[in-house]
Amino acid sequence: MDVKRNKIVGSVLRRLRQESGLTQVQVAERLGRTQSMVSKVEAGERALPFVETWFYAEAIGADPLAVFQESLDSLEKAGLEPRELGKDE
């Protein structure tokens, strides 16, 4: 599990959710998931596949492309690059 990258993406999603005025429970309901899952994503304990990240962004009223770009920018600031397929750290 890539905890560093997951935490960065999770923090972006958490901040945007909070800015939208939504609770984790509300986001979970919109996604048809549990609040626990939302909490784990935002804490970086669970990774989201591309499509689920897109749905999460839509559920919080954010532009999915902007979420991806902000996540990439945050990774770069942290000195991390997006993970290459098949390459373990």
C-alpha cells in the first residue's frame, strides 16, 4: 500500500469535502458506501481507483479533473511522483 501518496490524495479530498460543507456521512450516502470507507480514504488508509476517485469528486461537488491536478501538484510538492505501474518502492 502506498501510504504517502494515499494520504496526499485523501487530504485533498477531505479539504474539498469540508469546503463543500458536507460530512463524511453525506458523502458516503451519495456514494452508496459507508462513512468508515470515506474516513479511510481521507486518512490515506484506503486507495481509490481512478473511477472511484472521479465519483468521489462528483459526490463532493468538485471538478474531477481539478482534484486530479491538485493531487498531482501536492505529490510534486512532497517530492513524490505518481507511481509507475508495476514498480514497487
